[in-house]
Amino acid sequence: MSLFAGVIVNSDALKVDKLFTYEVPDKLSALIEKGHRVRVPFGKGNKTIEAFVMELFSEFQGEFTRIKAISEICDDSPLLTEDDFSLINFMREKYLCKYIEAIRVIIPTGIMKGNKIKTKKVISYNGAELYGKFNKPNYEEVLQLIKNNSGIYTKSELIEKYNVSAYIIGKLIENKFVSVEDEQVNRINTRKYETYSSKVLNEEQRSAVETILNSENKLILLKGVTGSGKTEVYMNLVSNMLNEEKASLILVPEIALTPQMIERFKGRFGRNVAVFHSRLSDGERFDEWFRVKTGDVKLVIGARSAIFLPFKDLGLIVIDEEHEGTYKSEQNPKYHTREVAEFKSNLTGCTVVYGSATPSIESYYRTLKGEMKLVELKNRVDHSRLPIMEVIDMREELTNNNKSMFSKKLYNAIEDRLLKKEQIIIFLNRRGHSTFVSCRKCGYVFKCPHCDIAMTYHTNGYLVCHYCGTAKKQVNECPSCKSKYVKYFGAGTEKLEIEIKRMFPKARVLRMDVDTTRKKNSHEEIYNSFKNGEADILVGTQMISKGLDFPNVTLVGVITADISLNLPDFRSSERTYQLITQVGGRAGRGSKEGYVLVQSYNPEHYSLSYAKNNDYEGFFAEEIKLRKSMNYPPYANIMVINMSSKDQLGLQKHSENIGVNIKKMLQYNDKVDVMGPCPCIISKINEMYRWQILIKGNFDATLAHNIKDMVYDLSNAVYNEIRISMDVNPNNLI
Ligand code: ADP
Ligand code: ZN
Ligand code: ZN
């Protein structure tokens, strides 16, 4: 009986996003399974390429003569499981992606490339005694040595360490007194961590753990104020899982920015913690992946891609700081980690804990509808008080002729903390020195030659484009009118650092932003140095808003809250509320009271006033009203079709054509609005012009797919010139 396979080929071309049928040759038919990675001849030249077996069947209706056969099977066991197939379908449906894109996040290239277990040839004792001509003291001595270290050292290690004769070892091996075996070597480094001892949970934490473990609803929103000890709750849940031999996954927004989380988990659970993130080498990734697959490791801390690890018996997923934007992927499939976790929970019954001090509007809304269970930690551990927050009107400072970056109040507070030898964090969510350079005489703005964006001046003497990275040496003459009135506007963290050093010359200052943390480990170095009290002031971008717990920080200053408030995005208020609360939460974590000063030109804004009173519910009530009246998520969906091309005119024509067709398709549908086509807010990045169409309203997956199919059909002819990208409920609309 012949056997056939439906496969997905590993190729990016649009046309191949479907199953291709291949015959399974007799020699492979006993071995092949659904989920296997194989190689198949493909295309006109019959070059063999990689493919994945999605189905196996014995009845074949089509034209038999043209069918090709599978060339080989790549791995011993299938890479994709039954659950993976459900996940692939879920992602295709929800994120409008191709089969191969879904497969690639589940089995990343790194896993395939690193797909070899590194082994070393260790020497083991066989149990046999020496006999005949080998029964001599010098042989006995070496055998005894191997007996005592059986399975530990390689031949060369034995020679090096114990200075024994290579000849004798060779003879022992040859005559089977000892044997050579492969031992798996783990490529993950085994740095030691300081022990982080178990704490006795307070009443709130204990009750939270109990509620979570006993909850019928497996989706839990753990809303706990900053410093309420959420991590301790996570650890307790993990221990419970380990007792039941179940695995746990702890997701963090960005591994590099959360050294404390890793420190604590490693310090508590030791070597059995795997850390999974994008900076691992292919080999390291594979080793961790393999340890998870075999069930060897039952606790993983990872960034969003770890959600796809092949856990054996998963009991718990924690998504810490669930409101963070990094949980949404910007590449196909544009999955949201929150949603994939929920899908996994439906599949396996595992508990998902979404943790945050400032939950996303979407998640909190779901608790009100009963789709998620709300569990709260309302107090800081040991009832230390939340910091006191004050919003400072910077317009008044201007009226009082204060043109510096610091209000009088913030200046005085810094001086006071320096005197008391307490630490200070100053937050400014913009890097570089000046964000805008222009000519005062003719108005010329120094823009990136490749992007529609002003360049940022950096103190190294370069103007840098933060979108494409182009750097140009700074000039003091206007390229347009040749005047010398080139002026620098808009401050970033570099300027802030300089200003602080000028105004407080005795203070020791550290800066943490993208520019100071490019080198491996530099983030950790800055973090450790501040933790050890080697600096008084830490200046930084949103990098410093997450997960840092420094007991000696008593003052947090926010230079301007307006940057995030003024973003052209429906989430700007939510972002501002979250950012201010998170940075502010770094203050007063020890025994001393914390103080937060937020400077703004828009101090009456509701995100600031509710953040000031730490009133999340108040903020939510206000924000959800707006979302409803404007028909934004969670009340409606937004689908964005982004089109980009080097050919400005061709792009415009194509966008307009797609726009006309979408409007025609939706003309009798009064539940959705189509906006655009129009140029994006940033109309060019890296020589690519950008246009978009926005579809907003109540639409389901079927409609989204129909739109997608139509857009792709219309774009087939220009596939090489115009890049198309679609996203449902994207992170930002820029
Ligand atoms: P969150 O993540 O909610 O902001 P953390 O988990 O960082 O808070 O906890 C804040 C601090 O309180 C940490 O230093 C932690 O070690 C400590 N802590 C947490 N729970 C307890 C407890 N039950 N007893 C004593 N200290 C605790
Ligand atoms: Zn000029
Ligand atoms: Zn650029």
C-alpha cells in the first residue's frame, strides 16, 4: 500500500502557503510520522529543500504521474507534536500568518541548526578485574583511578590531570577493561548565584497563592502594587508545581532588563532553572530546548519566544508585567504572548498568571466580564508605604523664569537626598543629547536622508537617525542658508547627565540607556554598581522602569511626562499611566519613605492625576469610557495594512487601488470603518515610503481573512516591489 504526505515547504514565497503532496518511498514508510522534518525535491530544478509533514494518508485522488517522492527524513523523532498542529492553526487563524511562519516560531532555525547534542568521550570502568599479562601494578593503578572517577574524564583529561600513561589507557580500552562512552555536555554556563532564601508569605500573599491554586478559572490577573511581593507569589506557585512534578514557565518582558528576576529564581531553585532568550547561541538554545523537551528541566525563565518551548507537563505560565508591549511580536506571526498562553491553557489546563501593578486595559476589562479572575495584592510587603507622588506644572516654572530641565522642587529634593546619602533615579524616556537640530534663520531641520524623521544629536559629535541608524558628523553651518545659527532642541538622557553633573558636581552619576548598554553584560554592570552604592544618581530611559528593587532609592524624578502623553496613539494615556507608576514604584522600597516628582506641561491630564493617587480603578473607568466612545480596543478590533516601497508613486497607486477594493468589499457592512489609505505618520523609513489603511470595528476572523486574501491577490503582481504587512490590534500605529 502506498503512503502519501502533505507537507509545508520551508520557503517564503507567497504561492507556497499550502500543502504539497509527496509520495513516501517504501524505505521510509515505516519510519515517517506526522510532524517529521524532511527534505523534498521542489520546483523546476528539483532542488531538495526542507519541509514539514503535516499529514499522512494512503488514498490519493490527483494526477499520479507527476507526484514526487520525499528524499529523506531529517531527525529521528518528529519536531512537531499534535499540540503544535493546533497552535499552528490557531496562529494562522488569529494572526493571518503563513504555515511556515507559525512553524518557524515553534521550531526556530536556531533549534534546527544547533540540532546536535554535544558530547564528550568519557572513560568508564566496566566491572572487570585485570587478568593475564595486564595484572601488573602500573595497570592496576590506572584502573583504580578510572574506577574512582568512572564516567567523568576523557582520555586526555585523565592524562593531563593524573599524568598517567596514554599507552596504558589505550591498552585498557583495547582489552575492554574500561569503555569509552558519550556523555552529553551542557553548553549553558553554570554561574553561581547567591542563595535567595524562602520568605514566610504574609497574609495577602498566602491568600493569593491559595486562590490561584484553587481557581476554576485558569486565567488569573494578579494585580499587585509595586513592592507587594509578586515574585514571592510566583515562586510559591512554582514550588507547588514542582511538588506535583509539573513544569513552570516564567515570562519577563526583556531578559536583559530583569537581572533581579533571574538572580532570585536561580538563587532559590538553583541549577534547575533554564534561561531562554534571543541572545543564546544556536547550540545553547538547542540544549535548553532539549532539556525542556525531555522534562529534564522543569522551570524556565524566558522572554516571549519561550512560550513556544516544548514543555512536557506544563502546570503554570507566569507573564510578569503583562501590560508590556514586548509581549507582542512585531514579526510574522504577530502573536501576542498573552493570547498564546491562553490558548495553551485551553489545550493543557495549565494556570496562567498575568502579573502587573498596572494591568493592560484589555486584561482588566476581561476580569470585569468574568473571563479572567482578579486576584489583588493591595499592600506593600511589611506595609511600607507607597511613595508620595506630586505633579509639577512646568509652565509655572517658565513663568518664574526657570528655563532649566529641573523644577525648583526637583532640584531641592535632589540636593536634599544627596546630603542624606540616599539614592536617586531620574527618568527621561529619550536617548541622545538633543532630539531636534534646526536652523534658527531659515527653519531648516536636520533630517535623516533615508527616513522622514529628525536626527538626534549625540555628544560623540554625530547626528544619528534612531530609525535606520544613519550617522552623520555634526556641522555648525546650515546646509540650506549657510548661516551659523544652528540650534539644538529637545533633551535626551545624554544632555540630562551633563546637566546633572554640572549642577551637582559632587554627585556620582550613572546612565542607563540603549547607548550605554550595547556591550554584553554592561546592563548588569551598571545595575550592580548602583545596587552596591557606587553611584548616587541613576539616569535612564524606560530601561530603568522595570523590575529594579533598590532599598536606598528614596527619590524618583520624571523629567517630562509629556513625551508618552503626546504620542499619536490611542494607548498613549494608558502607557503614560503605566510608565509613571512603574518608575515611581522604584522609590521607597526600603524602610525610608519614597517621593516621586513628575514634571509636565500638561499636569491636569487624567493619567497623571490618577497615577498620583495610585488610583488604577479611577484611571480605568475614565479610559474605558473613551475607548468605548471612540470604538477602540477592547470594544473593537483594529486591522492595519501597512504597505511600503522605494517607488513612491507606485506605492501610492497600489495603496489607493487596495483602498478602493476594500471599501467596495465592505460597502454594506456598517460595523466597520475604513480609514485611509494615507501616508503613515513616519512616511519614510530606510528609503522605503510607507502608506497604511486602517480598518476599525467589529470584525471576526473570517472577515479578516477575506481582507487578507484579497490584499495578497491584488498584490501578487507587485510582490517584489511593494512590501505588505498586516496586523490585528498592533502595539502602535506609527
Ligand atoms: P513586586 O514584584 O511586587 O514589585 P517584589 O517581589 O520585588 O515586589 O518584592 C519586594 C521586596 O519584598 C523584595 O525585596 C522581596 O524580597 C521582599 N519580600 C517579598 N515577600 C516577602 C515576605 N513575605 N517577607 C519578607 N520580604 C518579602
Ligand atoms: Zn538656515
Ligand atoms: Zn534614518
